Amino acid sequence: MSDAEIRRTTARDVQAMAMLRRADAVERRSVAPDADPGFEARFAEWAAVTDGRSVAWLAESDDEPVGMLHMFVQPRMPMPDRDTAGWA
């Protein structure tokens, strides 16, 4: 196994992210691998709706997805005496 490469996701990674999300549910919550056949479509819709409000990274090893990190970005309401910032 080679070292993992970590990179920001793009719209092309939605399928890989859905696959990892399903694998997580199977492993951690004992969800059947074929449960919820519409999940991937719902995941793609969710990804489109949240695009621009979240950031994700994908870890790949030997060109196969092995992990991801996803976080939402919340811009802080402006204040007269503070720079614009936010948190995730």
C-alpha cells in the first residue's frame, strides 16, 4: 500500500464520497450494504445543495478512496471592530 494522498474534493468526487459514507454506515452501524438503494442519488442532491457552504477533503491510496473529512463553514456576522471571519 502506498502513502495516502489527501486533496480537496471536487464535484467529480461525489460518488466516491457517497461510497465512503455508505461504507461507514455499514461498518459502524451495521447497515446492510444494499440498504437504501436511493442513497447515492440523495447524497448527490445533498452535495449540490451544500456546495459552497462546506469543504471536504478526500484521502486516496493507490487511487482508491480510503477516507474523507467534511465540514461546514459558518461565516461570522460582521462587527464594526472585527475582520470578517468564520468557523467550521
